[in-house]
Amino acid sequence: MSSTNTNCLAGVKRPHCGSEDAFYISARVLAYVTDGGAEAADYASIDWDPDSHTECAECCGHGLFSDFSTSII
């Protein structure tokens, strides 16, 4: 099964609804934090792995990122 995505979401699809468009993924990021708030550091990457909590923006279904993979991560 191939995905229409070719970048960050290549090989990712919600099995229940078939969405490939957008997901909420629990990720790790280095943040710049002050008393006024927080934002991703300018040089930070955003990282997730197969065990990261993931939610489909279309149907709100959730599971591990690996549950949404159509290929080996």
C-alpha cells in the first residue's frame, strides 16, 4: 500500500478513515522558555518515534504512530 505523501508523512495513513492529510503527534522538541511563554528553539528539530501518541485530525482516532504506518519505520 503506497501513500500519496512524500515528506514527513510518507507511509502514514489512518487505517480507519484512510486520511493521509494531517495528524497530531506527541513529539519532543527543544524549547526556549521564559516566564512569558515557550516556543521551539530556532535550531531545534521536532522528533517522534513509533511509540509516539498520534491522533488523526480527520476522525480523531488515536493510537501509536506505528499504528498509522503503511511501511516499516
